[in-house]
Amino acid sequence: MVLFIVGFLLDNSFPAVEGIFLNGLNWFSQAGLNGVVGSGRLVVLYTESTVYLAAGGTALAVAVGVPCAIYMAEFADMRFRNFTKTSMEVLDGFPSIVIGLLGFALFVNPISRYSFSGFLHAQAGQVFEGCDLYGWLILLIMSFPIVATITEDALRAVPQELREASLGIGATKWQTTREVLLPSAMPRILTAILLALAAAMGEMVALYFVLNGSISSSLLTSPLAIFNPLARTSTLSIIMETSYNASLDGAGPPGPGVYFLGFLLFAIVGIINVAVRVILAKRTTTQE
């Protein structure tokens, strides 16, 4: 299936690959050839913002999810653990559009007194609609159940003999968790983080609601402006969706540029996955 997807994307994006090889990123500015709205500079910007948003949201999910998993696996009673884990699994199954609408209502909606933007507008007269920070919070809500549930399963899968041996030589429960359980469960924890990162990079619907509008003009003039969490960016998945709709409304089926963006997104996730696996394999070899 993976090979079929790669082959499909490469076949449909080959004219874009050829055009980029011959003309560079200026190929994206040639109207009528690609079905992508924007220039090569925007494509680079969308790629950077995709990685930035996904990395930030996943980092927050790890910061929240791993401590939750440790508490559920090692310190909570069984009744609380079952209730919490079931709740997180239900949250993980929520449709993206529901999370996006919730984020829009709580963060973005400028005419609601219950939203953060509405509060700023009412108190300070500032119009503040959509930013990367809102995107991080939405990705946190969507990603931390993945990290927490898989990490909790990984910790509970560590053999009980390791716990007993560590406690038997005088280690505390927290020292056992930190020095024995977490290293033993690290491969599955990294798998959870990779799953959350891949889901965050491919997310479109929820982010579309909270990024809400055109990108900040400062991003086109200052390369470092992308690191401002209050700037408003966009992602590859969002530009793919808007470009696809624009091509259908105009000249027909989407051009190779849209498929190239899909392949680019696929390649980024694949490279991150392979890199983490290689690092993990070297770490395991060193320990042995």
C-alpha cells in the first residue's frame, strides 16, 4: 500500500518535479501549469510552518502526555486509570472538525465574548484572529491522547521483574520509573511521538479553523518571523486543499503541483521516521 501511494504521488507530480529541476521554485509561479495558488517562496514558507506547527504541538503533547502516562501506569489506582484512559481514547476519536470548531469558538471568534480574541477585542480594542499558538493548542488536544495512551501501555508492558529488582536494591518508585521503566519503554514511546507528529503534520480541518485567514505579511519579509507564535501561518495540507478547490473551480482537475506538495509532506514524515529509527537502533546497539 505504501509503495502504491508513493508511486501514485510520483506519477502525478512528475511534471512538477521536472519543472522544479529545470526552473527551480519559480516553476510554482507559472500560472496554469500546476494548480497551486502562490509562488515558490510561499511553498517553502508553508513547508517550514508545517514542520514548526507540528513540532510545537507534538512537543506540548509529549510534555502533557508522558507525565499523564507515568501517573496512570505507576501511581494511579485502577479505577482512576480506567476512567482516564477511556476518556482519552474517546477524545482521540473525536472528529477533527469538532475540535476545530471548538478551537474557533474558544480562541478565534472575534464577536464572541467567551473567546480569547473576543476578550482582547472587548477589553483592548485589538483584532487578533488566528495564530500559531492557537494551532499548537489544537494539536495538543488532538495529539496528547495518542502519546499518553501508547506510553501508558508501553510502561505497563515492562516486565514486573525489572521493577522488583530496582526496588529491591533500594531505589524509590520514582527512581525506578525514571531509570528503569522509561528507558525500557523508550522504543514504543518514540513510536507514539512519531504517530502524533505524523498526524499533526497532516492535519488540515482543525488548523484551518484556528489559523483563520491569510498569512502574516511579516513572514514574507523576515525569515525569523515564522518563529513568532503570534504570527499567522498556513500548512501544506491547508494549501493543498485550497489549491485543489481552486483548480476544480477553474481549469479542471488539480495539477501536478498539488500532488508534489502531497509527496513533499509524505517525504518529510518518512525522513523523520527513518531518522528516529536509526538513532534508536544506534542507541540500542550502544547499550548492548
